[in-house]
Amino acid sequence: MSEGRFTYAGAGVSLYAAEAVVGRLASAVASTRTAGVVPSHGGYAVLFQAPAGQDVLLVAGTDSVGTKILLHRDAGTLHAAGIDCVAMCVNDVLCTGARPLFFLDYVGCGQLEPDRVARLVEGVAEGCRRAGCALLGGETAEIPALYAERDVDLAGFAVGAVERARLVDGSRVEAGDVLVGLASDGAHSNGFSLVRRLLEHHGIDLADAPDGLLAPTAIYAPEVAALLDAVDVRALAHVTGGGIEGNLPRVLPDGLGARVDGDAWRWPEVFGWLAGLGVDVDEMRRVFNCGVGMIAVVPPTDAERAIALVSGTGRSAWSIGRVTPGEGVAYA
């Protein structure tokens, strides 16, 4: 073949589609601007003014939507997938007591469809607004050799800051401290390999699934901020894959475990529905949040105040158990 006959488009990558999506994304990014954002020329990298303060620690977290994005794609709910991505990263950062500062995203696809990518990133921007952080930018990659034509993937990276004196690291947790459970907004973004297997096995259409299955993951920034300002928060656990028993021990000191009252809250409908498809209770607790998406560990004297503060943000909260001597999580 003579020189000049090969093109990027012929190899499966459309520069025109990439250019088409840039303008739409600019407004989504601008809607998240915060005081720390520093304008920069060229766009190859982004700038953010580090917060002032003595001994400030930067906190970073990264995650993706996982296989839930396949269901979002099929259901036409990619905007919610963008919120999911922010939530999975930001909620981890919150567990240190940090305030989210900014977020970056990565979108990978087999064929760049501007509307689909824009819906994803507009969802990311919505998540950033809920978290109170800036979407500084990101990357969209069209890689037909890696992804099938309809494939789309989304991952993100969040950075926050906390003064060392206010760091929440679990080191001050004591036996007898109370576990305050913050309500989830459904299945969040974990366990979806099992969810997809159940849907396929039973031949269930997504349109027939409960709303909580694809509801975007809760972003706990307002609730955590309210708690940190008013009560002694000794540890925070983001309940992701592994459920309470896989996540709470990560923030407890050696020699301490927890006893959880499984009757302290009612499972949302989606979890009863999943259990009814053939998943036993122990497996549900090992895989899903089962209605508790974040746990704050506080001294007994602060428990009622903590529940009231969370409730004041519009989210349900319960006293779900106590820290105990020993290891691991046991259900009462």
C-alpha cells in the first residue's frame, strides 16, 4: 500500500469524535470549580493551591465503577455511573477525616461516542458537586484494540487534605465505643459480578429490578463533615466489597473487634430481592453493604449526638453495635 493511505480513523480512532466531546465537558468541569483551582495554560496538566495550615497531609484514593458499569451501559444510566466513580474514591478519602479537594477521571472505550462519554463525565461532575470538590480534568482514551466497540470503562482519582492533628486513623478506638451506621443508597458499586450472575441465571430484565440496584453510590461528605465538627470520631469505615465484616476491622487497632446487632436496621428492598434470588444471609453480609454504607466509631457519650447530626443531613443513621476485645466482626 502506498504512503499516505493509512489513517487514524481507519485504525479505529476518531479524532473528530474526541474534539466533539471536549466542548460539552468543559461546562461540566467548570461547574465544579472551587477556590483552590488555579487556571493553567495548555491543558497538559492541572494546578491546585494546596491548603494552608500547619502540617497538612494530602490524602489520595483511586477506584473504578467495576462491573456495575456494564449494567449502567445496558440500562442507559451512565450519568449515575459517573457519580458512582466519585463516591467510591471520595468515600475512601473521607475515612481519614480529610476534606476532598479535587478529582480526575479516566474513560476508556472501544469506540468514542461523544454523547455517551459526556453523560459519564457529567455524572462525575455531579458527584464532585455533591462531594464539594473540583473536577480538574481527566483522560478519554479510544482503544479499539483493547476494548470491544460497545465497551466503556470509568476510573477516578481523588485527593483530599487533613491537618495531622485532626487525622482519623482508628488509633484511639477503645472497647465499648459505639458503631454508628450511616444508611446506604442501595447496592452501591460492589458485588456486581454476583448481581450479573443472578440476573443471567434467572433471566431477569434490568427493567424488573428494584430501583436500589443501580442507584448511584452515596457520597458521605456532608455527613462526615457534620460529625467531624461536633463529635469525637475515632474511626470511619467505608463499607464496600466484603461488607461490614471485611471493612470495619481495617480501621480497628490490633486486639479489637466488633459485635454488630443485625436487627438494628432494616435491609433496603434491593437486598431482600437479591437474597430471594438464592444468596444466603451470611453471603449477603460478606458481599454487600446490606443497608449500611459508612460506619463512624464514636465514644458512647457521643453516639446519640452523632445519630442526630447525620439525621439532620437527611440520611438515616443507627447505633448498630459496639467495639469489643478480640478480632473480627460477630453478629448478635
